[in-house]
Amino acid sequence: MLLRILANRYSGRVSDNKEQVTVPTDALSAVLGVDPQGREAVYTVREERVSDSQPTPSLVERIKALVSWVQGTRIMRGMSRYGNARGGLLAGGIAYSALFSITAALTVAWTIFMATLGNNPEMRESVIGAINTALPGILDDGSNGGLIDPDALILTGGLSIASIIAGGVLLWTAISIMTGLSRSIRAMFGINQVVENGVVNILRSFGGFVVLAAGIVVSGVFAAGAGAAGTWLFGKLGIESSISQFFIKLAVWAVAICLDGLIIAFLVRVMAGMRVPRADLLRGAVLGGLIMTVIKIAGTSVVSSVSSNPLLAPFAALATLLLWLNLTARIMLMVSAYMANPPRVYTPEDARELRGHTTPNFVTLTVPESLEWPHDPITGALLPEPKLPLQEEIEELPEWGGLQGNWARKRAEKLEDKARKASEDARAARERYRDGQRQVQAQQANREKKH
């Protein structure tokens, strides 16, 4: 029934009892009664009935209507933005950079923790477990053969050349990873460049790095605190251990969702500087925190799958960590794209819209005429031109098979391309003529002023 209604709306076959205010402009509008940006309906309907005189929509039409509706949903629009902004490639770069920044982050966080709460053995064990949950196999807890001994992360000793170099490397890695993460998040919102003070950017990146590192430790502290408080409370109430353990786990998971959501909101709003509407920011933060917590709970299966790979078995801990960082970065960028709530992506119908048949097919100073093509002045990316000169005048050639027909078609297309190029050259020549004429007039005006 749903497919039938969607197909009927898509095909526009409704009864005459329809009070139409604005005609929809694309398939999504026809299917759902919305405009191309996914906003509310642009027309009202008193009564909708399939006209008896019209044929029943085919299965292909119904499937097309359903696909069009799915592509217009917020999740799919966000995934389209993630793909067009090369989110997978950015996530790989973030994971690679983060791999070299983890030691710096853990050094800062673990040193602060040991100086404040490190004397409590139970708290220390809980925090190590929480860090290993967030970053599987990173710390050695005495049984898992982790990559790093926690005691080696504590900053000790006086000022020396080695400590100065180590501090410089720590500072550089911290700023680099946070800068890359901020730019990647901005890309999900369609922002390629921001104007900001360089010193402020460096200070904000380092501060964000410290907050992010501390957040991992604080997550472990809160989880341990919630577990201890729950155990004490259920013990006082005399509730069975199995039931109490279940509710304690729920409390720990709820705390983890809240903390992960706060970290995501901090990265988007403070580090990337995205002024997201409050409702979208809250919705995205909760969704991201929930996904991150579920991934952490299922982390053991990820570790076992990597360890069972014969090729990666010798480097299981390192490979698992890299995989985990990549997955975390992907979730962060996907959630950011979801927060952006972007419009539907425009899909060019002809390669000519993006200069696909011209040489060059990009903007370059080598060919000054290309600078007049519509393009993004920041990235240099070409913008689609749905109505290029001669595009509407060229009649689609009828089918003519065989060797002679193919040769004739290619010759006609080649001549059409030459005509299009000549039209573009003529337009560019006219622009140069006008520029030269304006310069001559300006020179004459200057001479008259001097006399």
C-alpha cells in the first residue's frame, strides 16, 4: 500500500479534488509533498484518490518512488555529504595521525591522574580498563600484554634537552591531530576555510587536545564511580547481585553515552567552530554517544576478529588500535554530516555541465579563459552549469547502427564540441574586448583630468 501511494504521488496521478498551491519540482517533492530541501509540504490536498482512468503504476515506477523517498531522508542526505566530502579518506588520515598522538595524549592524562587519584588501586585499575575499552590493547594491565606500560607514561625528572624535545614533539602532535580533526569536521558541514587568528587556533587546538585526553580518563573515573555507587546502593537495599549488576551496567552505559555525547558536542561546537542549531547539536550528540558506546561494548569481537587474521596476528594490538581509531573517526564524521542536515545533492545529467569534454576540464591559469567558468574561489572546484551555450540547441541524434553510423555520430559529436569551444572562445574574446575598452576609457579619463 505504501509503495502504491508513493508511486501515485510520484507520477502525479491524483483526483481533481486537489487544491494545489505550488507544483513540486523534483521526484522527492512529488513523492512526499515536500520541496527539494526536505521542508514541509508545499501544497495541500483535500482528497487523494487514484483516478480510474489512469493505468496502475508499474513496479519500476514504485521502486523509483521508494528510492527517491529514501534518498531524501536526513540520514541518506547526511551520508551523501559524508561521501562527497571524502569522509572515508579523511577518517583514514585522522586514524593515522592519531596513532602518533596517542602516546602524547596518554602522557598528559595519565600524569594528571596519577598526581590526583593515582593512589587508589581500585580507581587505577578501573581507569586502565576504561582506557583499554576506548583504545583496545593500548595499556598493559598485567594480563593483556598491552602496548604501553602505564608507569612509563608518567612525566618525571627535571628540565633537560631530552625533556624539551619530548615536550616539543608532544605539542606538535597535539596541535596537528586537533587541527586535522577540526578541518575534517568542517568539511562535513561544507566549510572549506575559516578566518581566524593563528595564535588563537594553536592555543585552542592544544587546549582541545588536553580536554579530549582528560575526557578519556574522566570517563573511566565516572564509570568506576557509578559502579561503586551502584554496588553500595543495591547492597544497602538488599537487592540480588544479578539484578544489581544489570542495573549497574545500565548506569555505566548511560554515563558513557552522556560523556561521549559531550565530547562530540565539544569537538563540533568548540574545536570546529560550527554554530549548529541547538536541536541538531543535541540530536547528533546523543546519536553519536549511543553509537560510540555500542561500539565499545562490542569491542571484544573486533579485537578477536583482528587477532584471528594470520597476516595481522603478529601486530594484533597495533592493527586493532588503528582499526579502532579509523572506526571512531568515521562515526565522528558521519554524525557531523547528520548534524549538518544538508540538502539533497545535485547530480549533473551531462558531462558538459562540468566541462567534461573540454581541454582543460578544470580551472587553470595556463588557460585564462577557464578562470571565467563558474568555480569555487577557495578550492577551485568547478560548479555545474546546467545551461551551457548550445546545449539546448543541439538535437539528440537518432539511432543509426553499424560502422558507418558510429563514424557519422562521432564526427557529429566532434563538430558539436568544436562549435561549443568556438562559442566559449568568442564569449571570452568579447569579455577581453570589453575589458580593453574599459581600460582605454579609463586612460582617456585620466588624461583629461591631468589637462
